[in-house]
Amino acid sequence: MIVLQIIIFLLGLGIALSTLFSAIKQTVLPGRKKVRLTRVVFRNTFRLFRFVSVRMPSDQARDAIMAFYAPMSVMLLPLTWVILLMIGFTMMFWGVSEASLGTALSLSGAAITTEGFLAPKGIAQTTLYIVAGIIGLGIVGLLITFLPTIYSIYSQREEEVTHIAFRFGSPPSGVKVLAQAYRLGLAQELDQFWHTWEDWFTDMAETHISNSEVIFYRSSQPGTSWITTAGTILDASALFSSTVDRQDVPWLNLCFLAGCRTLRDIATDVGIQVRSLASNGSIHITRDEYDAACEQLSSAGVPVKADQDQS
């Protein structure tokens, strides 16, 4: 029986320590991180939302349901931490005192939630009780800082996305961005435009890799997405550099390189394989699509290079 108690106690200690490590790594540790517990929660929540959304009759209903996926996953994450900590401390309480399962669970719940509705008995139980209470308060502290941080990152990201949606329509495109800029007489401001978006991509590289859960938050404006908006900016910069008869502005290439690297890093972080153009030698734009884009740009007053084959 003593051997069994030791084994159960060590298993509970392992669950508690691994859960605490996951929580700290997810909320405090900066930089790229792969937290297995977080991935398990997000993947299983996605399967549930996917199961429901594919049965919805319209795109609007599916989008409305999937909008809850990321917030629900984020809220389930601290709940998962608490449940696993309760399981771990229940095993430890049973291991040190051979109490009934119900008593051990009550002691664990009272300590972690700091409710104190059940008093411990003996030095071993009291010590575990205090430790569990400290960890419970720590989880609450992490949650208090975790949620506002996510919302702040989301708001910062969506500010520029909303600007693009209001100015160039939804969904945006690289052709729309350049055509509308010239129609509105904003061609001279494109230098600052590329500078702004280079800063945006740089911020994304830091915030969305350190807090990967924000990747799955959908944009608040209907028909908009931070992913398609980022692609729009890269399309616009590539189209400007290759097709518009004007010298590249200083920030253009910096914006393009920052965007490519950021999206590649984010894709790698969530497990999406990214193939370079050098590996397959192909692009996704047909000549007919390119010619139509050039015609649309010309009609908007954009100076287009004469040698479109070279472009």
C-alpha cells in the first residue's frame, strides 16, 4: 500500500508540475514556443466547431459559429489548467494521507480555488494545501494578464486591417489597393504606406509567434481577414515593383521581405508546410489574370510599364 501511495503521489506531482510548466510557458515565456497542452486544447476544440459548422446551411452561419472558436479555446485553456491541477493534487493528497477519493478531491478543490471550505489535517496535508493555494492564486494572476494581452494584440492587428477594408473595399486585392490609391491622389503617400505595413508585419512576427492563439481570432469586420489582407499587401507590393512605371519607393522591398518572412514563420509555427518558388518553379497567377490586372490599373490612371512580358 505504501508503494502504491508513493506511485500515485509521484504521478500527481508530475501532472501538477507539467501543467504549471505549460501555463507559465504559454503566458510568460516570450518567443516561439510549442506547448503541447495548448495544441491539444485548440485542436480538439477545432474538431468540435468544425463538426458543427459544416452542417450549417449558409456561409454566414458557419462564419458566425467559427468566430467563437478562438475565444472559446482561450477560455477553455485556463479551465484545463485548473482541472489538471486538481487531478494532480487529488492524487497527491491521497498519496500522503490515504484519505478517501472524495476527501482528497475536496481538499484539492478547496486549496486551488482558495475557497477553504475544508481544513487539512496533519503536516503533509497542510503543506500540500498551502502549495496548492499558492499555485491557484498564480493561475488566477496569469489569467488576469493573459486575456488582456491577447485582446491588446488583436486590437493592434485589426486596426490596420480595418483601414484597408474601409479604404479599398472588402475583400481587398492588390490591384484594388494600387488603383484606389491613384484614383484618390494618394500615389505620393505609398512610401509611407509600405513603411506602415512593414511595421505591421514586424509586430506580427513578434506578437503572433509569442501568442499563437491570436492567429485564430477572426476579424470583426464582415468579409475581412488579417490573412487575406496580408496577402493583399504582398500582392500590391509585388505588383507595384514589377508593373508600375515608377521607381521603387525605399520601403517597398522592406515591406515585402518582412511580410514574406512573417507569414512563413507563422505558417511554420502552426504546422503548415511552405514551399518556395524555387522548389516548384511555378506561380499561381495566369497571364490572363495579369493582363486583366494591368488593364484595371491603366483605367485607374496607374502608369504601367510597356514591356508587360518582362513584368
